Amino acid sequence: MSSNASFVELRNVTFGYGDRVILHDLSLQVPRGKVTALMGASGGGKTTVLRLIGGQNRAQKGEVLFDGQDVTHLDAQQLYAARRRMGMLFQFGALFTDMNVFDNVAFPLREHTDLPEELIRDIVLMKLHAVGLRGARQLMPAEVSGGMARRVALARAIALDPELIMYDEPFAGLDPISLGTAAQLIRQLNDAMGLTSILVSHDVEETFHVADHVVILGGGTVAAQGSPAEVRASSDPLVQQFINARPTGPVPFHYPGPSAAEDFGAAAESRRRA
């Protein structure tokens, strides 16, 4: 895949918190105009990748390219401009609880533009119509279901007509109907608006159904990437453990730490001496 075909690209990126390395020499490409799924076991760095692309975190090594610009080296004004070209759907929606549905969707328009309220009203109603919630404009977040809240958040994410949308676990906690609706919206909006989408999810079946390109992270790097069919055919043990939900494999059950003998043996020895 050439760089010209990639809207987002990470090149040899390393990032961690203190001594804990999350991503190590990670390289991946997000095809322009496609839905790319970013998957892998919990704690594997998927949300960290989204934060690096959005500039909330800065790579310690390597390049994070957004349409050819290295986000890592953008100043505050340049980063602000880049973020206007991005939309973000946070896990569980992250709506403002003291604003109704209309004002939640209007927020980025009021924050980032000088548009008159009449035009903002028309844009908000169009975005809500696109997600099937134009009639819910006056409801408060506490008055809508989890699936509806996710759709309101999606309307807010597309309010500024972004070129890139990042979805952080958009299917988490949804019933089958709401999940299917969310997946359909992601696919339809990507194609209708000519977007590039990055989808972080653990739902293998629904995500493989909607994605064009799949990246599986493991051990701080890419374990497999390609079309859903190519990833399913991967012989990598971590990939097979993940997509088949196997409890045993390269991803351990226990978080790294002292051995059981070190923890319990020392305690037993202390009791024996007492």
C-alpha cells in the first residue's frame, strides 16, 4: 500500500507510560476512504493509537502522519486545525449531560465556527436526521437509551463534516438491534460522505462485516493486517486466539508480576517461623 493511498500512517512508533511500553516500533497504514478496524486484546494499545492520531499523546519515537503531516511535531494552532478535520466518537458517547440532544450536536459548530444560529439549526437537524434522531432533538441525555446516545454522539462527530472519524468501542454495551444499527450507520456514513474511518472494537463478527481493512495489535506491534478474510486466514497464534475467543494462548490470563511461589511461599514461611 503506497503512502498516497494512506490517509493516516504510523511509522516505527514507540510510546509508553513510564517504564511500561504500550507500542513498540509500530507501523501501520489506514487506507484513504475505507473503514479500518483496529483490534486486539484489552490493553494492547488500540485507544492509545487514536490518542496519538488526535495529538492527545505524542509519540516518543517515530512518526504519526495525518494526511502527510506529522502530528507529533504540530504546534497548538496547527494541531487545532488538524483536529477540525477529525471527528471522534468516544466510548459510551460522552455526551454533555446538562445539554439536550440538539445542543450536544451544535456544540462543535458553535465552538469552531462563526455560523449564524439559523444555519447551525439546519446543520444540526440534518445530522440528526442522518442518524434517525431528528425527532429527539429536545431530549436530554438521561432521557435517551444507550443506543440512541451513541447515535447522538455520532451526529456530533460528523457535525463539522470531518474527513476522518475515529470510533472508540462504538458497539460496547449495545443490544443486537442497536449494534446492527450502529454498524450500518458507520458503513453508510463512510461511503456517503467519502470519509476515512478507524474503528476500535472487540466485536469480531460485526466489525469484520463492516470493515474493509483490519489491523490486529499484539505485543505493542502489528500481529496481522489485511482484509477480514486475510486476517481470518492468519496463522499467527495471537490472531487465532483473539478472533476465536480462546481463553488460552499467547495472551496470558495473569498480569505480569511475582510468581505465586514468591508471593505465597514467603507468606507461608513467615507463618511457619511465627
